[in-house]
Amino acid sequence: MDNIQLSKNFWLKEFDFVKPEFELLSLLQQIRDLAQTPVIITDSARTVDQHIAIYKKIYGDEWLNKIPWGSRHLPAYNKGLRAVDFKVKKGAKSFYTGKDIKEIVKPLAEKDDIFIGLGVGSQFVHLDVDRKKYTEWGYDY
């Protein structure tokens, strides 16, 4: 499959060859433009098997009670990819904190009237679109 350029700085390969929703791609490009540094996608489209493996690794035997089957990382029928996890490069070997990234993302989404889900980790964020209201949570890692 060809690696198609989707925006100024993002390519289809970065999303595991699943086209992202317009709002998600737009926000990621705005973040990249504002930060003037690479935005590195660490998790994008998942198969069901990949999704299960992630939750088994995190929760062990409790995975079935914890797994979000409606995850926006799972491509939905008639929709594109609706979630990514990413980090933003700060220096040669460092990254912005999740809280720093949140301070960039939240105002951009509000400006564009996009309701997002924002999971804030130590040096990354989970960003998803296709919500009815702004939702935020934290990660312990």
C-alpha cells in the first residue's frame, strides 16, 4: 500500500493505513504547526486482537472487565480512525509532558468546536474525536 501524504506533516502509514477522521488530522496538524516540532504517533488504529493484547498486558486476568469495546482506536463502520496516542518532541532526546501537551490541545479543540477525549499521561496524550462533550482523564504512566 502506498504511503499517502494526508497533510503537511502526516502520512497514512503513521495511522497504520487507516484514514483518520478530518477533525483528528486537523488537530494533529495544528498541534504540529504550533509546537514547531515533530508530533510522534505512538498508537493509532488497532485490530481487535491488538486491542485485547494491550488490555491483557495492562490488567492481566482483569482485562475483560476493563477493556473499552467502544474504543475510538478501533476503526468504526463508515468512519475513519478516531483516536491516537502521541507525544511531542521537545529536544533531541526529550518530550513535552502530557500536561504541557494538554495546554496546547484543549484550546485548539475549543476554538474549532470539536468535542474531544483527552487522556493525559506523563509524556503523552490520548486524543480522540467524535464525542458529545469534552472528556478528560489521567494515566498513571
